Amino acid sequence: MIQKKEIDSGTGFDWGRISGDYAKYRDIYPEEFYQRLLDRGVCTLGQDVLDIGTGTGVIPRNLYSYGARFTGIDISGQQIEQAKRLASEKNMDIRFLCTPAEDVPFLPGSFDAVTACQCFTYFNHEVLAAKISSLLRDQGKFAVLYMAWLPQEDETAGKSEELVLKYHPLWTGCGETRHKIQIPKVYMDYFDIESEEVFDLEVPFKRETWNGRMKACRGIGAALPEEEVAAFEEEHMRLLRQTAPQEFCVLHYAAVTVLRKKAE
């Protein structure tokens, strides 16, 4: 269970409760999203990469073929079990561990790169900044990634978001607009910003997969009782049948920031 006063007014949420849906419906990043990492020299051939907040191992699994050696960590045992299952099904040799990012059991200088996708807001940055710096080798890179739908510009996303707020009025994951990733000042003691970019993506869905994506968001599946999740899903599918074609794209924006470890 995660609980932070600045997220959903302190309402607790647990990604482990929806690990099955997370594995099925949230592996949705287009190839261009991953290519931005590769273009910045992250997750490339021969690198040792640590993916923190790995969830179901989306980053390691989708970039595995490029030749990096991946370790994925997450505080949710259920998420890690899903990550192991999905990697095993593809015969991928990826190490997954259940551990907090702020307390990972690795020696200093163990990695060439660290990635954090869709999870950066959940960490204790006062602790994490120094930890990541320690884990990285000289000139190592820390890449932070994020993707979100744009409810003010995409009608389907806007209507779905309104329904999430009906069921969880305290949910703060709403109203996204394009912006760079906000990097807390403490990281500047250990890193320099190498690159920052924001770009749009059209992400394809069917009614079922978009419903699954919304059900697997923090405001619904990770936070609400099962009966409320089921009620949301029923109402959301009814909404989609009335307002969306069977197949459609949802406008998202993505942000990628790459930090480089300062010379010691």
C-alpha cells in the first residue's frame, strides 16, 4: 500500500491488487517511446540497467532485444511475479527483485543506467537521488519517463476521466497537459540534465483494451473496492459503446528526461 498526502489527498492505493490487469492492459507504449531512450544511449548493447518501479517489467521486456542486461525492482510482490511470468514466457533472462528503490541491495557502481517509467512521483527523492548516483558508474545515466492521455484534447479520454472522478473524486491523476518532468532540486547535487523532451503519441486501443487501461489506473483498480471497480467497468463499457468506435486512438503526450551523473 502506498500513501502520500500529495497524491489523491492521501488515499492509499496498491498496484498489487490489479497486477493481472496491469500486465494485460498497460503494456501500451509505442515503439517511438522506447526509441527515445535508445537514441539517448540508454538500454543499449552491453549495458547493465536497473529499472526501478518496474511493475510488470514493461521497460526491460520491451528493450530486452537491444542487448542490455536488465534488473527490475518493485515494492509489489504481485507485480514482480507478473514480470517474472511474462519474461519467462518469452525466454528472457531478466533479474526481478521485490525491494524498495531507496534500499536496493546492490553495490555502488553496479549499473551503467537506471530507468524509472511512470513511477517517479512515488519515491522518497531525498533518499533516492543519492542512492541512484551511488549505483551508477562514472558518467552513468538516469532516465525518467512518463506518458499520459490528454483529456482536454481527446474526447474519449476526457469522458473516461470524468467517469473515474465520479467513482474517485480525490484522484489527482486527472487534467494532464503537456509538460516536462519535474526533477526535484536534490538531484542537481548528483546529476546534470543531459536532455529533456516532450512529444505527442497516438496510442491505439479497442473498447475492451481502453476499458482495461482505465480500470488499471491508480484511481480505480488500485484504490477502490472490488464491487466499485466492477460498477465502473460496467458503466465505462456502456459509455464506450455509445461514444467510441470499436477501434480508435487516444492522444497522449510523453516526456523523457535523461540525467547524467556528475563527475566525482
